[in-house]
Amino acid sequence: MTHLIALIDGSGYSQSVRDLSRWVAERTAASVELMHVLGRRGVGAEPADLSGNLKLGARTALLQELADLDEQKAKLELKRGRLLLEEAKSGLEEAGLSSVSTKLRHGDLIDAIGEFEGDADLIVIGKRGEAADFAKLHLGSNLERVVRSATKPVLVASRTFKPINKFLIAFDGGESAMKAVRHIANGKLFLGLPCVLLCVGKPTDSLQEKLDDAAALLRKAGYEVKAGFEAGDPEDVIKNRIESDNIDLLVMGAYGHSRIRNLIIGSTTTEMVRSCQVPVMMFR
């Protein structure tokens, strides 16, 4: 890993995003690019007409005043974005990182990621955005969009960062899970950390073989691996193992089904990210 993008939005999760990015950079010597995107939220194609039945002179004056307020708000948001980035950069540099840059963009977050993720190996984002304190049971509105659109792994920060000493891979034998295993085996982010390789469900010959192959690949790369099956509901089993085994980070495949299917029957990915109190690293 040589470069990561950390998305900073000014929410209560921004500190954790910064700390998690620092952890990754320290273990991999990756450079960090802090990005803040000034989106189009609240800005429509046509401005709202609040002038009602006012006479021409009053209407013109009111519209001008509204335009001035919009301009002032845009300038304040720009200034705030710069301050957020500079504060995060200073914090990382004070922690000892030397390769930290910032990027302030206008427009849609997904477009910005699409433009710059080509040079990145990882994207770090908070579990919830700036409305987190007012909607604690809901994920950030951009999280699923980022994970679905990104071509690189996405690391989701929990509310508070704590040292990562053990990680769990939720393994289902699918391509996303194998992609995660290969990524970990070929990298050095998790080297030296014990790994729990967990498959939830009833063992089958095919799935057992895939689990054994995944465990062998990780062990060959130098990992201490505890692999096995456990029956039950995936969300409950994984959550309970995270708590009972003192897991500090979860690795899993993400959004293996369409948006329509998820809308009808729900998403395991969404439930896991919502319920787990640890960072989640997701692969598609």
C-alpha cells in the first residue's frame, strides 16, 4: 500500500478517520491524502422563489439579498473546508507522518472519488456523516454510495479509534471474500496480528475447501489464523464473536446483491456496519 484517501467531513467521526488513517500509514508507509468535498446538498437546479406576490422593487431587492446570502454561505463553507483539512493535516504531521496532502473539491463526492481513487490503494470514511449525533441508528447517506462505486477497498471508521490488535475476516467463499484474503496475504497492513477466519453457516465440502485454501494462503504469508464454522444468523454470530474474542477490526465482502434486492429483504453489509462497534474494511 502506497497511498490512501481519507474523507474528512467535519462530523464526530472525522477524528476517528484521521486516527485510523494514521494507523494504516504507520504500518504501510503510505502517503495520506485528506479530502473534503463541498457537495450540492440543498442546492437545486433552480433557486426557490420566496418573493411571493411582492411588487417589482421589493422582489428584486429580496432576490438580491438571497443571492448575497448564498454567496456568503458558499464562502463560509469553503473557509470551513480549508480549516478542517488543515487541522487534520496538522494532527497527522504532529503524530509523525511526513507525507500528508489535502484536497478540497466542489461537486458530488462519488465523482471526486472516481477522479482520484486511481492513484489510491484504500479509501477511509466515517460510518456516519455530520448528522450522526441526530441519527445514531442510521448510516451516513454517502457510505453505501462510496462502497458500491469505489474500485478500491473501503475502510469504515467507528466512532472512536482504539489500537487494533486482532482482526476477523467474515468468510463466505465468495469472490469478494477471496479478494479480501488475497489482499491481506499480499500486503503488510495486518502483519503480526492474529486473524480469525470465520464462516457462518453449515459446512459443505466445497465451502470447507475454500476456507482451508484461504487459511493456508494467510498462514503462508505469515499470519496466525484460527479458522472455522459457526451456525446461526450471520449478523448475530459475527457481532458476538467480535465482542467475545476482543476483535478490533472486521474484514468482509460488501453489497453482494443489487440495491433493489437489498431494499426488499435488507442488506447484511448494512446491518453489520450499523451494529459493529469496530472499524470495517470492505471489498467488492
